[in-house]
Amino acid sequence: MEQQYYITSFCSIKNNKISKNGELLYSDDNSDSIKDFAKGIYKFLELKYPKFHKMDELCKLSFLASEVLLSDQLEVSEDTALVLANRASSLDTDRKHQDTIKDRENYFPSPAVFVYTLPNIMMGEISIRHQLKSENAFFVKKAFDAKFLTTYSRVLLDTNKASNVICGWVDLDNDKYDVFLAFISRNGEKLLSKEQLNNFYKS
Amino acid sequence: MAELQEELKEKIIEQLSLEDVEVSEIGNDDPLFGDGLGLDSIDALELIVLLEKDYGIKLKDPKEGKAIFESINVMADYISKNRTK
């Protein structure tokens, strides 16, 4: 018999809004940029984490979603795995890096930009914040794939590679973003299934 | 020298995204790394780029940065003696 797992909570950031478990937490239709929007969420959540300001926008979005997702957890188990995916990889920051190196006469690549030219840095930032020493995997896919994320999370839990899993989709490309993180655990009310994960993603 | 010191503080805050830090909060003798502003290794590389880009100073050995970036005072003194722009 298949072991049952649960979607304990989920967080979405889309259309200038951030919500948890389907309930709106914060919205901002006035910000001109994702940077300003993310800073607004940071202030709303009353976070004190200076490293946030150094992150690229992709990392900021995943960081904020993880903060909301884990906000009601007294302690996050260090073997909480991370399984993330997106479509545009780190293209947003790749372009910024490209801008600093395209002119051979004005060639000043920024180390602070360069370090974010990989999408899996998102998982590094979340791991540092919560002291996770866990399995993590990042995938580039054409679209949100609930079946894939569900299956991958199940395997990690079935094989005791992780006690919980944070899985989801964090995509950013040319000021268009779509963020959805879910916390998968062995206890809860909402059974994990690809249909349920997809419903929460679309909600 | 005071003008350069203020300029450096502004550039460091801007370049290193120290959004919670004000110019007035950085003392001229405060250590920039460790217990001071808490800068990290990526920040050190960013400061090396800043030296070259804004003041025309190219460090031959990145390890030189450890002494040069000790404080605003030390950094300003080094820049004023070695700048080419």
C-alpha cells in the first residue's frame, strides 16, 4: 500500500500578491519593480536578514516564499529536502551579468551578480537561513509539473532521505514571476497528490 | 580626505547593497570585515572591482585587499596615494 503524505502548507507569489494556504497576506500594485515589491514583502514580514538585500530577485522571491511557508514551524528539521523547478533558470541574472562583460573596453564583471548565475543558489540561500543539511535538487522544465514534484517528493520520503520536503516552482523572466512552494510532510490533513498540488498551485 | 571617505561610504553601501546601513553609521576606523560591517568574501571581490573601476587601481594580488580594506581610513589613504583616475 502506498504511504500517504500531506501538503501541510503552501505559499504563492503571483500578480503582485503573496498568499499562504490560499489566504492573501500582502499585495502591492504600486511597486515599479520586482525589487521594490520584494522589499515591500520583506518589510511587511518584519524580517531582519541583511543578506536578503544582496540576493538577486529570483533568490529574493524564493526566500520570501520559504519564510512565509515556514513561519508557523517552531523548528525546521535539518533534513528537510528542497526540490525546486522553473522554466527560465537564472536567465534574469544571467542577462545582468552579460551586461557587465559585453563591452571589452568597459569590462567589469560583478562578483556579487555572478554568484547568482545558477538557479540552485536559491536552495543554498534557504538552506543557510534554516540550517538545512539536506537533499536538494533543481530542475529546469517547460511548466509547473505537479506529477514530477509529487513523485520526487514521495521518493525522498519513502526512502527516508528526508523527513519533510519543500517543493515548488520559482520562475522569473523579464519582470514576470510565478512562485509556488509547498511543504510536504508525514502528518497533516490535505493528502499529497498531483491533483491536489496542482489545485493549490492554480489557486 | 574627508570627501573621499564619505564618497567611499556611499559607494560601499550602494555597491554592496547594505540597505540597512546609513553613511553616518560607518566610522572611519570601524573594521569593514568581521565584527564591523560584517562584509564577506564576495564583498571583498566587489571592493577589488570598485577600486579598479572607479579609481583605476588594479591589485596584482587579491590578498592585498585584506590590508587595504581594513577600514575606511586605510582604504581612503591607499586610494589617494595610488589612484590613476
